[in-house]
Amino acid sequence: MVLKRKVRYEISDLIEEIDAVLPKVNKELENRKQGIPGYGEIDQLEAIKEELEEIKKMALENKLPPKGERWVRYRWYFTHEDWEVEPLLEENLKEIADIYHRKLRE
């Protein structure tokens, strides 16, 4: 998937981006559980999946925190804990984090 590079996104765009990336996270997670080598550990991929699902749920319920309080943990883990996922997936996840944190229309 190629993310639509916009200056401002609607909540529906955020949900769409999450829906597009969750199957990729799930595929990587299933591969690790089956012993297929690749990027990311099971616990890391589960944490990413849970966080994306949590953000999606808040977006669907229109209960997102105020703009200054929107952070994703997985972005920090990529930078400070050296978590690795498939490079294109990481790029998509970082873009979702950026949309959530600062690019949603208010």
C-alpha cells in the first residue's frame, strides 16, 4: 500500500491506514508463531497490533485524546529499543504514528 501523503488527515483516513497495515502485522505475527524467520519478535508484533487496534477503537468511537496527548509506544521502541519490523511495514507504522500524533484535522 502506498500512503496518501497529505498535510491533514480525517479520522476516516487514519482508520483506513490502520486497516491496511493490520493484515501485514498479523501476517508477520503468524509467521513468527509458526517459526518462520523474519523481522520482529512475537511480543513486539503483538504490542504493535494491540496499540493499532486501541487507536482504531478510539477513532471509531470518536474518543481520541487531545492532540498534545497522542503518542504511540511502538515508535519509541523503534528508536530506543532497536525493535525491527519489515522495512516497508515500519515506514507505514511510522506514518500512522505521525498522522495520529500531529496530522489529524481538529
